[in-house]
Amino acid sequence: EPEVTQTPSHQVTQMGQEVILRCVPISNHLYFYWYRQILGQKVEFLVSFYNNEISEKSEIFDDQFSVERPDGSNFTLKIRSTKLEDSAMYFCASSEYGAGASSYEQYFGPGTRLTVT
Amino acid sequence: TQLLEQSPQFLSIQEGENLTVYCNSSSVFSSLQWYRQEPGEGPVLLVTVVTGGEVKKLKRLTFQFGDARKDSSLHITAAQTGDTGLYLCAGERDSNYQLIWGAGTKLIIKP
């Protein structure tokens, strides 16, 4: 069964360093998303991406964050200068259809645990 | 601000018992999704409900979408230890890609 994959599973970085989190969405999906979940807290939406551009972003997704689809399979989240409060699980998701479709279902990857020290 | 409130936040019951988890909002959603999340893993989609009053069954799990599409429930019959996990609801707003998430119900089924 197709699934979303993410690498690495765990990333430890020092404050101020740049990190790139990688995702391979399900191959026939066209809509891609990043979420984060701070330990013990709600899942929080960061950004959605379609047709090589950002469709929607939350207030968490500030200038420190960027997303890219560098090729036909990968979808990346870059954090330019990490802060302690960026420590969280980051989940990538993809969907075949966008919002408003009768079958708007998002499938999540296993996550990358980011620890900023 | 559209909020999805889940209740209870935490539930611990014996194997074999029945339970219901609720997801409520004052806002209308186009659809609502239920996920289950294991510790250290991503949410796994269980079901999507779209039509007001819709009922979907997944083995011992029954999902219902309220008539007004503002609330939903998940009922588990004869709970098993394998049902243990965090159950999340997420609602779709019209014409937006962002899902609105509930805080989750942590369910523990004791043997």
C-alpha cells in the first residue's frame, strides 16, 4: 500500500543551524502539507502546497520556514535558523484531491523528530 | 476562530466495554476526519464523514456526523487492548486546505 515516507526519523541540531526535513508523498497525490506537533500538544498546520506554490500557510510558518518540491518526488521543509521552540515532531502529509473535493483525505508520514539544543 | 473540542481528553476503561468520544464545534465543516495516532508516529486516517447525519462503520468503530455538520462522534463497541491510542478529529473548512484539529482523546484499554 502506498505511503508517505519521511527522513530522517530523528534530527538533532544546534540552535541557529539550518535543517532540511524531507518527505516523499504518495506518488499520485498532488497536494502536500507540513504539520508540527510539540510533545503532548495538538497537531498544528504549517503549510499546504499545490502546483509548485504555497496554497495556504499558518502564522507559525514565518520567514524562517520554506518549502520546496525540488524534483518529481521529494517535498522538503527548511528551517533557516532553528530555535529551541522549533523542537517538535514534523509530519508531512499528502492528498490526491484538495479541499472541497468529496474525497479530501490526507495521509501522514511517520514524522521527523526535531530536537534543537 | 473555528475550534474543535474533543471530549473526554482521557479515557481508561476495561476491555470489553463500550465507549463514545465526541468532537464538537460551533462552526460548520464540509467534512470531518477521524485519525488514530500511536506514540512517536504520524496520525493514521480512519474515516472521513461528509454528509450531515452520515454514519460509517469500521468493524467495531461507528462514526457519526451530526445533522448540522458541527459535531461528530466515535463509538467503539467491545473495546480491545489494541484500540489503545490517541484519537484525533480534524475538520475541513470550506475552500481552505487547512484542517482544524481537535486536541485528541487519549484512550487506554486495560486487559
